[in-house]
Amino acid sequence: MNRVEIEQAVLNEMHALPLDKVEATLKFVLSLKTATKSVNMAVGNNQGEGKRVLGILKVTGYLASMPDTPDLSENYKQYLDSGDKA
């Protein structure tokens, strides 16, 4: 499919959705647009490979951290969220 065909298919599907779903879809598309701009700005900077990747991870929200825990490899079960237990 080319871009025009994809756009037409999306519009056809959107017409069948209730208004709240159309609004949610628009918000999602706008968030993708914002994230893409942020990633492009991070990638566009003249940085070393490591800094570039770190910038992308920070911008997209895929980077998280936790407090420094030197014994994590030995005692990881103590640090797991108890809400994960069945």
C-alpha cells in the first residue's frame, strides 16, 4: 500500500468508530507525532553513539532507573514488587 491508500483505509475505518474512539485515536496520533519530533531532535544532535541512544531512550520513555543496589544480583527477589506475586 502507498501512503494515499493507507490514509484512505484509515479514514474509512475511522468513520465506523464512535466519537470517543475517534478522539482517542487522534490523541494517539498526536502523541506519536510529538515523540517522533523529540526522537528526531535527539538523533540529530552530533553526539557519540552511546549518548545518542541514551537520548532516544530518555525521550521515548523507555529508560527507567532504580536506586543503586550493589547486591541486586544476589538478592533480586527482595527488590521485586510484591504486587507481581500471584
